[in-house]
Amino acid sequence: MSSYVLESENEIERLDYQSKQRNYLPENEINKEDIVLPKGASVLDAGCGSGLFSRYIADQNLENDINIYAIDSSLKRIEAAKKKYNKSTYSNIFFNVQDLRKLTLKDNSIDIIVCRYVYEHIKDICQEVTDELFRVLKPSGILYVIDADGILYNLDTENKKLNEYLNIIKESDFNYEGNICKKIPRYLQRSGFSKNNIFITPKPMLFFENTDRIYEKKIWDMRFEQIEGLLVPLFGEEGFKEFAELYSLELQNSENFLYYSKFIFKATKVQEGLH
């Protein structure tokens, strides 16, 4: 399950910075009232990263005595996430390194699963991961998958050289799926979720205002540090530098428009025979 983000030294810094940007706020993805849970409920944060969403859920359930399992395949991310939370405030968050394809959780044991910005980085194993999430989810439990199409690729620019670089990435074996949301409904249905129990909410992410562009530029500066080793073989060292510089410049060009098509997939697992 290796991905450019998982072992990058600056990834926890990038995630923290990103979480302050309005397009990435957790409360804009799942309403607070939808994650107020009954006493004893179990939550899985699948691919927890910095633990941001685990803390968000815990904050809405301070009196409800729930258990939150924050799972990530990266030891670095888990170690960093543990440093970000107050043990006395978030004693119900349990961080653990696990492969999302082989969870140690029991069948039908989790009430709510949140998988946020994970699928885009695991394009070759999405079905395996979805099958495993379905396995551990209780009947009547809910899986939220949150991701976006167009990340990196949706910057509209007339710069021919930058467009050439972007086309090279699209046609390469780069371990990243820029339009993953189009495929998520089939992963959900093939794992066992009924089409009638899958609800899709679009949440467009717009980067047009100057503040949004500044935030996204810094995030991409961090991302380019992470993916340099993957793109240098495609472009060469000088080509990679030119690509990163052009992307940053064109992102700041007020004539250009960047947007991501974010979707929240809400899938409920029904009991057998009740489809």
C-alpha cells in the first residue's frame, strides 16, 4: 500500500495546513449531527493520516463513551498522529498501524467507517479495501467514502508546456488516480452494498479567490517535495523543476481556474435478505 504521501517527512505538516483550508474542513463533509452516536458505538477512521477526523468525531461525542479506531498503514503517520492528540481528552481514540486490506477487526463490529482521501492513493487495491470495510461494518452500519476527482489535473491553463507535462503524468504508471470518484460506486456495489443504499453528495472545491489559491499553492509546494522522486524519472531533474514552477505560477494566474469535484459517498450495509 505504498504511496507518495505515506512515508514523506512533511506529510503531517501538509495535512495540518490543509485542514485549515475551507475546502477541506471536516464539518463541510459530514454534518456534526450525523456523527453523534449512541453509547458504546464503534467508529473506524480508515486511513486516519494525522487523526483529524478521529478528533472531529470524538469532539461530537464527548459524553457518549464511543470507541474510535484510527488505522493507517504508515507507522510514521500513526506516530505523528499520536503526538497531535491529548490523551486525557481523546482517551477513546486507539491508533494502530494496519493494512486496510487485512484489518484485525471482527466481522460486523463497526457502526460507522470514514475513509477520507484514501482511495486516490490506492488505485490498484480499491476493491480489496472496500471488501474489507464491508466485512467489518455492522448491518445497518454506514460507510462514508470521501474523495475528489481532478486533483492535480483540473487546473485549466493555456500554458502548452504545463499541459504537456500533465498529459505525460496522466499517461504514465504514476501511482495516483486523479478521477477516482467515478469508480467508487462500482467498488461499493461489488463489495455488497446495494445501489439503493448508496447516496452521493457533491461538494465542489473551488480555488478562485486569492486566499484559496495561496493555500493550495503551499499545499502543492509540499506535495511536489513528496512526489519529486516519482516524477524525475518521467521529466528529468530540470524538467521536474520546470513542471513544479509552472504549476505554481499558473495556479496563481487570476485568469486560470482550479476546481476539484469532491463527493461524499454514504453507503449503508443492510442485513441479508433485506435488499
